[in-house]
Amino acid sequence: MTGRTTTSRSELARLGFAELSESLQRIADLEARFGSDLQVPVSDAPALWESTADPDGALRALERLLERAPDELRPVLADEAATERLVRLLGASVGLGEFLHRRPAEIALLLDPVTEPWSQERYTESLLAAIDGATGEDARLRLRVRYRRHLAQIALFDVLNVSPTEAFPAVAAGLADLAGAALEAAVDVARREVPFPAADVAATPLAVIAMGKAGARELNYVSDVDVIFVTEPTDTIGTDRAVLISTRLAIAATHAITDLAAEPGLWEVDANLRPEGKDGALVRTLDSHVAYYERWAKEWEFQALLKARPIAGSADLGERYAAAVGPFVWNSAKRPGFVESVQRMRERVTEHIPDAEVDRQLKLGPGGLRDVEFTVQLLQLVHGRDDESVRVRSTLEAMDALTDAGYVGRPEAARFGPDYALLRVLEHRIQLRRLQRTHLMPSDEEELRVLARSSGLAKSASALETRWRGVKLEVRGLHERLFYRPLLSAVAASDGDIVLTSDQAVDRLGAIGFADPAGALSHIRALTQGTSRRAAIQRNLLPVLLRWMAEGPAPDRALLAFRRLSDTLGESSWFLRMLRDSSGAAHSLTTVLSESAFLSGLLERFPEAVAWLDEPDTLLRPRPIESLLAEVTATTARHGDDVDGAAALVRSARRRETLRLGMAAVLGQLDVDALGPALSDVTESTLAGALTLARRDAPDGLEFGVIAMGRYGGRELGFGSDADVLYVYRAPADIPSEQASRAAQTIVRELARLTDDAIHPFDLDIDLRPEGKNGPVVRTLDSYGAYYARWSLTWEAQALLRARGAVGDQQLLRDFEHLADRTRYPDHIDDQEVREVRRIKARVESERLPRGADPARHLKLGRGSLSDVEWFVQLLQLQHALTVPGLRTTSTLEALDAATEAGFVGAEDAERLGAAWRFASRTRSALVLWSGKTTDVLPVDRIQLEGVARLMEYPPGSASQLEDDYLGVTRRARQVFEREFYGA
């Protein structure tokens, strides 16, 4: 070994050493301690050290081996090729260096020429020969030592290969075959160890089915090996006996591989992919497996079976198992919710990554191996039902098959293969370093430098980091490129694109969630055919837009609405530019179109509103009431001579502003507390404009006002809410009373006519007026005063709690509110009146609930819903508002807060009531947005529930969770209501 006289620090640095002083000293010490026959050239063999992943680590490991086993090392160091194997292996794997230190007799493997990994049959022969009929601790030691000898040989083939990415498929297959041989040997040991008669054990078949990467023959260096155990009865062994013996065999075989022993365990044997997972039987018969998959299996279990392969034990039983489960796999894409299940499975994987690891995950994180594997598996499951050529297990082989069959474009496949292989090589070299199961890219710069040298993928730590992040970004886009873009080729093939037939495109569209895939295909055809600039841009945009639509709850609706928008705006340069340049706006548009039939309809009337999505923080904000009133004032002034034309513009403004608020709500920029006031402002401005037009022929001096009632009075409107109102007027002495009455009634009729809107209905509900439907539609202020002073009932005083002067002559509105105060804030409410409120509430519950409606699901009148909270709060207002100023408000939640602060309601009870009110209000608006129809009943249909859930910002697949949450929050509110309102 050359000493410090011929090796300098600068030379060591050039060779890749980092610990210059320590390594220089180590070289000198080794030269002094060992003879010339135990020397390794450093300066005389620069290529050896330059190509070693960690020269410092290799030198340290070599020093330990020389101290432990000089005789075993002597023939290795005398052979130049064997020396290279030694140094390269030690530099790449601390773990295998420790194995050689633990088992110095195995150093001799370095004298053997490096070959490609063996077949499973040859590995099995070697392992069984090593075990040689042993049992117990001796069998475990022999099995594990021989396994690691072969592991070191595979690692040498990998490390010495000039192109690790090209070697990866053979390395991964070799690791899977070696694992299969280990399982075969473990079952052999188990058959000698289980406490049953030898004849019974021999007669009991046990098949070990590899799943996951082991099943696909693409295993890692250190990975759990996923398995399923299968047995069956025979002529001499009954079912129960076969299951009992096979279970003991499976447990014993697992222990042979994993138990603590003199030689560490190999890897975990994971049987959790079996039917029912950890809660299911470890071993089942073949018939039991089939019965489970026929009746109980979830979609993700069929995806897992895609990789199932007999790997050990009874080959005949294993093949029959594979043949039996195959049809379940290839028919799974036709099951309802298939794609949603696959997507949720991928999302769950990502959600379970600790925050600190997301950015360093090679396997599970965004742009990682799982993105590639899920994409390929999804394509296989969609097309494999009718095309047997894509029914392969390996990810790379599946990609080749999909490409050859025309389901994936060759340009995409050409990028996919190297990206996937690069990520797998990084994963392999990280695990090989210490023989530990990990999928995290190192963050330490020195470890990154070693990884760069080990993989040969970069010259430095920073260069490797840059290359890896570039691959992550490309992989992240694979799903769109590989799954969605080919849909276009069914209608508009271009150079480099693959060509799907119409039937194949329909299958794929159906698989990703389109209910009418043939119709979807016709829309794609209409959008992309031709040579126009619009068609060219749409061809580039649609793959990602289709993916976003498919992620929403109603992709068919979204695509149809998008086509209609494109037909209207397709040649507008700003529309095409926004879609092309603003992914945020394009994504928001697909969200709005998929989640809301209500907004899709309004967008057809105001297609230019799409531009708001490009600046949502400013353009989707609710406009202040001053701005809205200024607009309608200008409109009525400018078009005063054309009353109907002006009214049309006022109605149009209402639709536009409702659309603005709806888009903000769908995109999560407007909560229920802000929505009510914003919608009330839009209603107010609409009525203000209409009233200006309706009063054009009214006598001078006639005062007129619109009193907001109900949820409108409380500024708590939702989408689809009626506007409850009262009309009041006051005439000066010089206008005869009959003339004033006729004029006021004309104004009311004109208000109804001018605000009538077939596109976005505007219902002015006057049923809360004195005497109800039997009373006059409009009264003088004095008439209201006389009626309330003499005839008003308790329910009318209760209704006035929400009365608020909204539109009209301000002094008249203030006077009406003062008049209402005398009725709604009485100085005393006796027990009989309280009983009357309770009686009416009970009558409302029993009589006004629609026939057949489930009281637990009615959002307005149901148990624990809006009416419970509002009646509870209003009773407190009737009782205490005169003495508690905070209760003199038309807002339900403000009154609830005041009642809580005054001590009339406990904080926990108030929180339950407020939560139920908000939840029911949000759900009510979400129903209108989703369906475009006004309804007060929480749907039972899962598709409808899912759509509402998505609007309420639940993750995909949360229909049942929304239902459970609503029923839970209203149940808790009802308990408070019954206790505090009825005294139950």
C-alpha cells in the first residue's frame, strides 16, 4: 500500500476523498501494520477510487476487515479484479461491509466473476443446499447468510455496471427472485418445524402469492415483501385442518425470515393485503378468496391484485389462484366509483406523509414513484379488460405494452422510462448504503455527494439535487400526458400523438368518471377539430382541463358548459390567452363548471365573467352597497324613458352580482357569514332600482318603503332565498286617500313586474303582512300602527323581530321601525303568550313539513335546523329585548351572541346552536349552487350528496361524512332546543 510519500492530500481530493487528513493517516497506518501482500494501491490505481461512491468509507471498512480477517482478504487483494469489487462494494454499501465483517468466510465471494442475477430456481437451489435440512436457529443462520451472499453479488452487478439505469430492471428482478427463493426456503424450514404429523404437513398445500413490487419482479434492496397465503383441502386433509396447518406454516416461514437471531432478519413479510387486512385470517382457501372478492372486496384491492404472482410453495395452487383472481382485476374498471377509489387511494398515500418528509420523498411524494405507478396501473385497468397485451405486472413492461398497443404516445413513453429508472436507481442506492428501508432523499450534503457518485447520475451534490427536482416536476405531469392527452387523438390525431379508437376513448372517459362518455367525446371533437387557432389552443389545453373536470363531482356538466362557453368566447383573444397562460384561472373555471349547475347557467348569460377568475382576489370580492346603488341609480337615470329596458338592465345586474358571489363561494373566498349580507345588498340594490322605475307616475309627495322581513331582514339570505317584504306608504294631506292607495298598489304591481326574472327568479314574498294572505298587499304607516296596537298576534310580533327598513323613503322606513319596536319589544310577555309561541312552533313542525319529508333532513323546518335556532332566539328576544339592547337586532347570530353574553344561553349551548344554523345555511346554499334548484331537503342520493359535499370543501368521496356531520350537528342543536325552548 502506498504511503504518504507518494500520496498527497491534493491527490486524495482529486480521487474523491473528503476526509483528507484522516484518510491520509489511515493509509500510512495500514502500510505500517500490514505486509506488502495486503496493500491496495491508491495513487497507482486512481480509476478504482475515482469510481468508488465513498472512498473514505471504503478505506475505513477495509481497515476493519484487515484487522478482522487478513487471511481471507489476502487472495482478494492479490487479484486486481477482486480488489476492485471489494473497494467498489465497500464504498457503495456500509451494510454489506458490516456483513463481510460479521461473516469473513463470505469475503471469498469477491473472487467470483460478476454475472447477471440468477433465476429464482437457481437461488432456491443454493439456499436449500445451504440450509441442508437444518431447523431452528441453525436454519435461520444458514438461510440469512447465504441470502446476503447472493445480495452482495447482485449489488456488485449493480455497482459495477456502467449504466445503473439500464441495469435497474435486471437488478430489481434479481432481488425479487432472491426474495422468492428465500420464501421457498423458509417454507421448507417451516414444514420441518410445525408440530403436526409429517404426512399431514406434506399433504397440505400452501401457496405464497407475491404482491406489490415482489409480485412485479421489481423489488428494492430493502423492502417489505407483500404476500398472500393460500391453501385448499385435499383428499386426505379437510378444509379446517388445511387452514390450521397452513397458518402454522405461514407463521413459521415468516419467523424464519424475520426472527431475532445471530444473523439479522432479512425483511418484513407483510400479509396485510389479504382479504380483510389485519383483521382477516392469515391463510384462506382458494374458494374463500374467490368468495371474498366476489362479494366484499373494495376497488383498491383489485388494483393491488394487478401484481399478484405465485412466488413460493405450491406452484399449481398459486397458478390457479392467479387465474381465479384475474377476472376480478380486469373487470374492476367497470365498477361504480372505480377511478374515484384509485384517486382516493393515491391521495391517502400522500396525506399520510409527515410534513417534514413530503419534499424529500422519492416514493410517495408528488413527482415520486407512486405517481408513475398509479398512472400505469390505471391505464392497465382501463384498457386491460379488452386488451390482454397490457396484462403484465412490471411497471416498465406495462409501459412498453401500453405504448406498443397505442394507448400511450411514444414521446411520453420515451421520457417516462428514464425518469422512472432514475428514481428507482436513487432509491436502490440510498437503501444499499446502509441496508435500511428508506425512501427519503438525504438532505445532508455529504450524503448527497456520495449518492451522486454511487448512482453516477451527477458530479456533485447540488447537481444531483437539481436533476432530481427536474425529474420530479416532469413525473408530476405524467398523469396528464399519459392518461388524458391521448383522448384527443380519437378525434384529432397529430404528429407524435398516439391514436385511440373511439371505443377506446369512450372506455377511458367512462373510467375517469364521465357518465356519458360518448357525449363527452362529441364535445371534445367539436372543441378540437379544425385548423383554427382556437382548435390548436384547445388541443393543448383539453388534456389538463379534462383531468380537472374528472376530479370534480360532475365532469359531464363541466365539459358541456365549457363547450358552450368556448362557442361563445372561443375566438376572443383574452379568453384563449387566459386559459393558456393562467392555470389558476383555468382550474377555477373547471371547478365552477363541475360543481355548480346554477353558476354554469348564469355564465352562459355572462360569459365575460370568466375573466374575473384571472384576478379573483379583487374581482370576486362582494361589491359594497354604495357601488351597487350608484350603478342602478345611473342605469335608471340614463334609461328613464325606457322603463322596461332599464328594468332589464337592473335584473341583469342582479344576475351578474349573484354570479360573482356564487363563484367566490364555490372557490372558497366567501363564507356564510359574509354571503348573507352580500346577497342582501344585491337584493337591496335591485329593489332600489325597480322602485325608482315603479314610482315614475306616482303623485308627488307620496312616500313609499319596502320593509325587509325574515332572512332578508336579518341580512342572512342564501342562494335561492325568497325576499320576504312588507310594503308601506304615507301620503300628504293634499292627496286623497283613495288616490294614494291606488298609487301605492300600482307601485307594488310594478315592483313585481319589473323584477320578474325567468332566468334567475326573484320572489317577493308578502305573506308576513298583517292578516296574512287575506290582508291588503300595502298599507299606510298609520294602518300598520292601528293594526299592531289592536289586533296583532304573538306570531306577528315575532315576525317583526326581523323587520328592517330596506328601500324607499328613509324617514318613512325609520318611522316604521320605531312603530315595529313597540310591538316586537314588549315590556312584558306572559306565560300564556310563551305557550302560544311554543304551540305554533309545534304546529309548524307537524303541519308545514312537506308530506313524506324526513324531519332529520329538512334544512329549514327539520329537527335542529334553521327554524329551531331562529325560534329559540326569537323567543328570547320577545322576552328580554326591551331590557337587553344587544337583543334588538334582526340578525339571528348577533342575537344569539347577545343572549349568551347576557347569560340567557350557556356558551356550549350557543356554540351548538350557532354551528347548526351555519351548517344548515351553508348546505341550503350549496344545494342551490349544485343543482340550480331551490330545495330544503338534504338529499339521499349519493351523487347529489357528493356534489354538495365538494361545494362545502369536503374532500372527494365525502358524501357519507357530510351526511353524518349534518345529522350530528343538528341532533346536538335539537337537544339544546328541546331542553331550553320546550323545557323538555
